[in-house]
Amino acid sequence: MKISDFVIYQVKPRWIFIKINTDEGISGWGELVSGTKTKTVVAAAKEMCTKIIGQNPFEIEQIWQRLHRSFFRGGPINGTAVSGIEMALWDIKGKALNLPVYELLGGAARSKIKVYSWIGGDRPSDVVEMAQQRWDQGFRAVKMNATSEMHYVDSLEKVDAAVERVASIRDKFGDKMAIGIDFHGRVHKPMAKVLAKELEQYHPMFIEEPVLPENEEYFAQISNEVSTPIATGERLYTRWGFKNIFKQGSVDIVQPDVSLCGGLLEERKIAAMAEAFDMAVAPHAPYGPVALAATFQVDACTPNVFIQEQSLGIHYNQGFDLLDFVKNKSIFQYKNSFVDIPKGPGLGIEMDEEKIKEVAQQGLVWNNPAWCNDDGTIAEW
């Protein structure tokens, strides 16, 4: 079997799908991260794909090493391009062997995967109402943004508002609803300490990205001041990007993204490193159906994954849902806050290519929001 050609679809509102074909008629799907330098990501993927035409798609590690180990390596553009291609190759291999990918990565370590759902939106609001909706849908874990724009040193009014939102969910559901709180890198060290300390009394499931990953040395300081588990990792790529996090020992949960970190096997390697440091994994997956299906494959064979982000109905999708682009929708059926491990070959997903082609004609229009503080300085989104 040889790789014969490829096609890349830019799909409204925010998804980049790649389909890699072989000379034996078996095709595989991958997904790349959009929203930041989308055209550059697509160009990088095209350039990389031309280098693997004619190669054996089963030689995934060899292809990964060749694509990753350029002289100037790393970065989110290379990371997501390699990830999308690697994802598609595993899909091909699983389909060719008529096995789910997790069977090729060691086999199932669990029978089902716990999932959580987003509530509240970019600037969090109506969290109790949305948490009730998720409860009624069977979820027992939610995550929300802690706050909107926050300056290096900001008002306690914003801290109080964040605390009140979390308190309202805890008052409504008690300890039966787990609450993840995403600082989203919006909060700088001076306020992160204050906010984390004030939220601790409500026993969050975790606080995510309490500071930006480039300020990773401050994870230790926050960890020493609160008992709340700290999570990070959605912006990191490859096992080398996580190395200092593991060595530091202050983070409790890593969140690699299969569409950015280097693909399925790289995410599995990162999770294995985390296991050696007695750390949990909660993979990042707020994108489309291929990325989520691929993440489920890693979840299935990874014992230290304790919960999975899911992107059904996520607020960024602007009128579309990941179910709009798949034929076998049952892979994303949630029951009592769990999803069954996938059973189909490859990534276990059947894409609706005609629908993808139709929507791709409208173009990809979504970009990460650009925010400012009250004084006009740039704020983190």
C-alpha cells in the first residue's frame, strides 16, 4: 500500500479536515487546528503531504520522525500539521487491519470514558441554567471559563463575580457536579494567586492554565498555596514541550491536544510520561469530529485519563455541530456522563464528505477573538 494523494477541506466555522488516500482505495481522515494562521496551517500541511506521497502509510513512526525532525522544528504550525497527517495514517492502518486504533496501541484499558461539557461561554454567564441543562442530559461534570478580560492587577469585583458563579453551581448541585475552572491563560500571576485561593473553598475538579504556559515556573507557587489540582497542556506540543512540566512536579493534570501535540501516538507517549510521574490526563478536544474521535482512541487505551473534554454543542461552532459532518453519530452518544469506547475500525468515524464539500465552499471564517482591557492594552483571550 502506498499513499497516493490528499485533500484538505477548510470547513465553516472552524475546522480543517485532511483526507489522505492510498492506491488500494483506503482513505484516512485527520483534523488540524484553525483560528490562528489558518492559511499558514493549510500550506504547511500541503507541503508536508507532498513529501510522503508514495510512502507506506503503515510506517507511521518513520513518517512522523521525518516530518517532525526538520532543522527548524516545533511550534504550533508544524505541530498541528504533523498531528493531522499522523491522525489520518492511523485511520488508514486501522481500517486496513479492520481494528480500532486503540487495539494497535495496546488494547482497551477501560470499558467507557467519562466526559465533561462546557458551560457559560467566553465571558461566562448563565452558568446555573446551563449546568442544569447538562445535568438533565446526564453530565456530572462541567467546565467554564473563570473570568473574561483580567489585567495584571485587577479589581476584586471580577474575583468576586467568578467566585459567585462557581458558588452558584455548588449551591445548586452540591458535590454531585464536578466543576472544572479554566483560567485560559487570561489571568496573570498577581491575580492568579488571589483567584485560585478564593475558589479553593468550592473544591474545583481542577483549575486550568492558571497562568500562561510560558510562565510555567509560577505553577509551583500557585500549587504551594492551594490544594486544587492544576491542569495545563493544551498549547504544548510533543513530549519535549511537556518535559519541564513533568520535571517541575507542580501540575497534577496534563491536557495534550491530539490535533496539536503530534498526533495519537505522541499523545499516548505524553500520557505514559505523565503516568510515570503519577499525574492524570484530561485531553483537550474542543474542535471537530475527527479530533474527538481520535482522542477517544487514545482515551480507550490510556489508564491515567480520568475525564475527557467533548465538543458537542460547544459555543464556538456558530450554528454547526460536529454531528453535522459524520454519518455514524452513535460514536458520540453520551450516557450518564460516559461514552462507550469506539468499536469501528480506524478512528471509528465515518465522515460525510459530500456535506463537508458543500460547507467548505463557504470558506472558513472563524478567528480567535481579540480582546482589550479597559485601558486599551491587549488582553488574553
